[in-house]
Amino acid sequence: MAVYTDIAEDDLKWFLTEYDAGTLLSYKGIAEGVENSNFLLHTSKDPLILTLYEKRVEKSDLPFFLGLMQHLSARGLSCPLPLPRRDGSLLGSLSGRPAALISFLEGMWLRKPEAKHCREVGRALAEMHVAGDGFELKRANALSIDGWRGLWEKSEARAGEVEPGLQSEIRNELDFLSAAWPNGLPAGVIHADLFPDNVFFLGDELSGLIDFYFACNDLLAYDVSICLNAWCFEKDGAYNITKGTAMLAGYQSVRPLSDVEISALPVLSRGSALRFFLTRLYDWLTTPEGAMVTKKDPLEYLRKLRFHRQIKTPAEYGLSL
């Protein structure tokens, strides 16, 4: 469960007086998420999400995240919107943590997405990429290729506990990606974490995107590769080309990929699989037993990485030049 910091009811009631949010009726922790503490609040006005930003989130990044949600919402993308305080600011403090109130988005995330849902996700991702154009704040992607080697060094010594031989395999992968990573592709604001639990649906209709706390500036096609990894593999590890074809078609219905972006997809997909393997590996090795966080299996993304190594042409993802 992603509640790292508890809150006292009296403190929360005081916090709400700084907003035009009504009076508190009830609140409870939200299980989803791994970076911050989240609570669902019911008030005399509207339901809200309260987020306490934990130590892994840099306070200096919060204007980017909160401003981006405002920017995207103003351009028609369905996403949560931060509520302003009475003084006009978007950020307060609660229980010793930076805190914000965010509008509640109706819908639920899908446990068993189908190809039709993947098409909608691809379309929404492209709409986000287009809507993000013109957002003036910038944030580098600390979890892109320049940061992977440092992240690996934190886990390398114990990686053999997860699977024998990992040290050599991952070092070779890092060397390959460092040499092969594409330059000059279209870049902009990316979500960087558009997994199923960050996309809400009402029935089969996508109702919005949430959790922009990994958003940053990077290659747009890299964001596409993250979604291929997150949405288009089955539980047995097999890539579902029907889902991949649908997602890529949905994306290209809004923002067609260039030939160079399509050609780069195999390398980008290897990179995004490695990124999530590395963060999961670190958490797997360092999260103490009994913590209120569900550890995610890093081997899931190691298997995806190995799949992408075998790709010879983008057509195997459901695309062709």
C-alpha cells in the first residue's frame, strides 16, 4: 500500500481550510502507487485526491508536475487538475511533507485490457504529446539512458540473488544501449509511466490519464515504447501483436510516427524494459520486509528485455516502414 506518511484528522481539517474545498467528511489511504502517499477525501463539496510528496520526489520538480497538469487540462486532455489554495499557490504542507489537493477523476483502471483499450491508450498518449507542446517548464528524465548505469551500480553487487549471471548480462546491455541509443528524434513532454493503473476507463471509454510524477522531457517515441511494454504483453510473457497493432494505430491516428522513430522502436523498447527492470530490481533488493509497499517482480521486465533483443524489424510490433 502506498501510504508512507500517516495524517491526523485534525491536521487534515486545518489543511483544508486553506482551500475552497468544503469540510471533511471522510478520508482513506489509496493502495496504488509507489512514490507518494495518496488519500481519497470526501468533502461537503467534491471528492478529492490528497497527495503527500515523499522523499524520492524532489520538491523542486513539483512546479513542473502540477503546472503540466494545468497545461494539459487547459488544452483539452482529460487529467486531474491541482486545486489552488486561497493564496493562489498549488502546494501546501501537511505532516512534514509537501502536499497538494488534486481533482478526482471518475473511472477505474483495467485489470484485463483488450486491444480496443490499447487503441484508446495509444490515441490518448499521442493527444498528450500534442497537448504538451508549448509547456515552458523543462525537466530532464533522470531515469533515461544517462541515469541507468548509476542505478545499476546500486544493485549490481546483489543482482545474482535475483538470477545468476545478471551482472554480465546487464553490463552488456548497458554497453549496447549506450552505443545504439538514437539521437535527433522528436522530443517533448512525455508521461514516462503510462501503465494500466495510470489510465482510467468508464466502460470501454477512456476517461483520463493520471499520475504525472515521472513526466519529463524526452523522446516521444520512447514514451510509446514504455506503453508497448506496459500494455501489450500477456501474463505468460508473450507479446500480443494484436494489442501492439491497435496501440500503435491509435497513436498514429493523432500523431504519425516518422520513419526514423519507427526504426528506433526496437532499441527504445529494450531501453524502456531495462529502465523498469532496474528500478524494480533496486526496490526488490532494498525494500524492507513488512513495508506497506507491494514489491514488483523485476524478472517480468527482464523477460521483456530479452524479447526485444530478438526483434529484427518494427513489423514484429505491429508496424512497418
